[in-house]
Amino acid sequence: MSTTSLLVVFLLLSYAVSSPIQQVVLSKDSADEVLLGWLDPRLNGGRFLDFTTPRYGEPLNVIVSGHSDPYILTDNGFHDYAKSIGFSTECLGLHYGDLHDADLGDGDGRKTEQFLARQYYFPVWGTCWESLAGGNHFRAWKQNGAEANSGAWFLGVSKEENSSKNHKIVPNGYNLGRDWLVERAIAGSRWKGKWWKADLEWRTDLLAPGSDGVNHGIAQDGRVAILTIRRQ
């Protein structure tokens, strides 16, 4: 090899070592976010219970991965997806009950729920019946802060009593509500010409089972459903 060729190789190797692009190394937290499509909130001071009262919270028991169909990672798209699996916005667009906060460890601290959806029993006022008779519902927060912009949706899903019982969660309601949503997601759904089906992973290392710190003192099994929802 000529002296000139050796010089070129040396310069290229020097650039590869010194180039800022080549030296970018993902932290473990960022690497997890890229790999999983979401970041464990606990890594940045968050938690898997929302803030229902100063002392108690409800489990964030479903995560819609950031690797899902990009459309449902948008606000409008996620609303459409919720309708496809049997949920819709609240009765007459009015909110009933307290607003919950959650800390997703994304740098935004505690933020208020961005979407509350109730089981949609039938066309026209379908969620009004859920408000009266009870049923499944969920609150949703998006992980999109500066410290963890995965785009994932974190859901607190449960089944509640009717209005005469002030919408208290039914016995085993956190598990029942989560499973109701998951069953519909993995079965496949459609809305206005769009079809989706979810891949499911169960995690048991994110949320401690039992009732410690859980609102209403209702025990839950500690399982969190990770959904990656794909356009069909």
C-alpha cells in the first residue's frame, strides 16, 4: 500500500473515532425506551400507580407501546382506536368524578389524565348508560416529556359500579377492566375502514401485586399488559 493510501486510511479512522456521530452512545434508559417502545417510569422517579388521592392511586395496568401503529399514537387516532374496542368519550362530553394525575417518569412530573373513555354500550348516548349502570373505563396518559419521549400511552383500566354507588371500583375491578380491554385488543378491531390487532406481552415486574397503596383497598394481581397495536 502506498504512503498516500496509508494516510487516507489513517485520516478516515481518526474521523470515525472523533466524529460526534460515531461517539453517540445510548444510556441504558434510552436504550430500553428504543427497544421496548416505552420507558419504565420508575427509572426517572415515576410510578405505576396514578395519584387518585394524596395517599392512594390506581394501577397503570396497560401500556400501548410506542412501536404501535403511528396513527393511534396521536390523540385523534387513539380516540378512534378506543372506539374500535368498545370505548368512547364521556356522556355528552361531560366529565364525572375527579381528574387523576400520573408521573410517567418522562420529565413532566405529575400530569393530569389526557383522555377518559367509558364503555360504549350502544349507538347514541352509549357511554351515558355506562355512567348510570357502571362498566369498564380507562384513563390515559402519554409518555412524551423531554426525558422519555416514547410516545407510548399508559392506561389505568378498571370496571366500576353504577352511579348509585358513586362509581366505586367493583371487587377485582382493576384486573377485570384490564382483561376486558386486552381481550378485545388481541381479538382485532376496526373503526371507519381501519383495522387493528394487538400483540400482547405480560409483565409481572413493574407493579407490585396486592392492595398496598391502591385506591379503595382493592387488590390487583400485579400484571401489566404491554400492547403493540398493528394496522392490518
